[in-house]
Amino acid sequence: MPDHAAIPTPALLAPDAIEALDDATRAIAEVKDLEAALQLIVDRVRTLVDARYAALGIAGPDGTMQRFITAGLSADERARIGPLPRGHGLLGLIIREGTTFRIPDIAGHPASSGFPPFHPPMHTFLGVPIIREGRPIGELYLTDKGGGLAFDADDQRLVELFARHAAIAMENARLHDRIAALAIVEERERIGRDLHDGIIQGLYGVSLSLEDIGDIARDDPAEVAARVDRAIESLQAMIRDIRHFILGLRPGLLGASDLGESLERLAEEVRFAAVMAVEADIDPAVAAGVDETQTTQLLGVAREALSNVARHSNAHAVRIGLIEVGDEIQLTIEDDGIGFDVAAPPVPGHSGLQNMHDRARLLGGSLTVERADGHGTRVTARLPIATQGVGG
């Protein structure tokens, strides 16, 4: 059996597996506590594939484990093992390569780094990466299949489905935490309307598609598997839409001390929501001299420009700049995307560009939108120094 386990061709899932997947879906929707939702996933998948032990690890940017949820170990056994795994050995290999491994004996694999003291012996192994936006962010793994057997392709397919559920649960929890932390005032009505017309209606449709799964599981398991896959795809699309809503929230309401800190927080929101590289090059002296009204309007320009980048540009990177040039302060949003046709007529119902112009004019300044060095887009808001109070 190869170490690198190719993704198996779709197979019919047993009724108990379908029921467990349905339970996991409902848990993701109903359980706001991430730890509880992930623990349910680990417990159910361990039982379904008849593994003695199971664990789910969430990795940080450097590949080390930030969270580690186990099943099959008592609290005392877990405590005796000691600190979280460091992400070496097989666990690190799954994160680095982002692929599934089925291994008949852990000790015989060249990537195995052994076990710490008081760790129970483990032999057969099935490890599956948890993928978000094409990048491994964690892993779900099981050891010691019952009867001394090796994990097979059916086990792999089932665990990979649960890993997709785990990714959705983690994403939902992050989004929930972000939204709960924001004090929404002026834009609450807009967000409520957009959520109702889009996200909530979509969730209702997914719920309807899963409602009768229990009734058809035994008669048409292939249809059940297809519905579950479609439901997961729909949920992932809705998660992307929620990210765009997050980009529309006011960073100025997050308790930042000045424009510079607010732009840094906005940059972090874009990194999280749009999964792109964001560079913030902010002159702190310029940022400190901008008053509250100017901060609100400049943040509005930055937020609208970054939202356009996230939605339309297909960019891999974006830069936020705030500097003093001559007798002007300049805020620049520059991306490496497909570019913007400044000569194209406005799209009906889309007033973002006009809003940015209006915000700049309100402060006695101007706004330009142009190609950035032959590709991408550069949005620049300019204010006279005498108007904004920075400088001598």
C-alpha cells in the first residue's frame, strides 16, 4: 500500500455514515463553540472507521500545533503525554504536503519521529489534511484500526469528508468571532438586508436539501452522498460571501487610536477575509495628525477600494500606503490584479467609485484611479496638508 494515498473514487456511503455526516452538518450550524463542534467530529469519525484513537490538530503559520483535540484517550492519559505535538514527523508531513497518508505501521515510516514518554503505542495510521482556500491549516488523523487491519479507501473517503466539515466549522467559528467583536451602527440595516436576501435564504435552501436525508438513506445512498457534496459546496460559497460582508464593516468602530492603527486593522481583515498578501506602509506621523472626520472619510475610501480588490481584481497582493508628498497627504491602495477600465461607464447599482470621489472632495481633496505600472489598479486619495493639519 503506498504512503501517498490517492483520493479514492467516490463510493456509496453506508447509512450510518450518512447519519453521522448529517449530525456533523447540524453541529456546525448549531454549535457556536468551535471546540465542541470539532470534538463531535473527532468522536464520530473515530467510531465510524473503527479506530482506537483519533485526533484533530490546528496548525499555526509556522506549522506548529495551536490546538489539538483527541478521542480515545482519557483526560489522565492526555495529561501524562504533556505538551501539544510540535508538528514534526508524520503530523508535520501532512501539513507540509497537504495530502492524505495511509500507513500500515507508523514506526516503519521514514518520517516518523517516535512518541514522547507515556504516549500509547500506535501502529496503523490514516492522516488527512484540513484544507482552507487551497492551503492546509490542520489535519484529522486516526490510528489503530480494529482487528489489526489497515485503513482502506472507504475509510479514507469518509475521513476526507469529515475533514471538509472540520474546515467549514473552523471557518464559521472565525467568522462568528469576528462579527461578534464588531460594533455595527450605521451599516447594521444594510448587513441585515444582505444577509437575509443572500446568506439566510441560501442556508434555508441547504437545510431543505438535507431535510429528508434520513428517509432516503437506505433506498438511494448515492443521491444522499451527492446531496451532501452539494450542500458542502453551497456552504463554502456562502462563507465566501460572508467574508465580503466583513470587509464592509467600519474599522473606525473597532477601538483603534488613530488612522494608522485603523488601516492596520483593516489590512488584517483583508488578509483574513480575502486570503491575499497585504502590505501596510503607514507613516505614523502623518496618521497621527489626521482628525476624526478625516479618519472616517479616508477609512471609507480605503475600505471601498479594498472591497473592490477582494471582489473583482483576482489580485494576489495589495499595498496600503499613507505618506506626505510635497504639500499633500496621500492614501494609496495598489493591487497586482487584472486592472480596472477607468473609461468604462458606471455599472447600474454600483456607486462605490463615486462614493470614494465624494469622500475625497468632502475633505477638500481629490481621488484618482489608474493602472498601476501597466497592470493592476492604483487608487490615490490626496488631501492638502493645510486641510488635514499634518506638517509645519
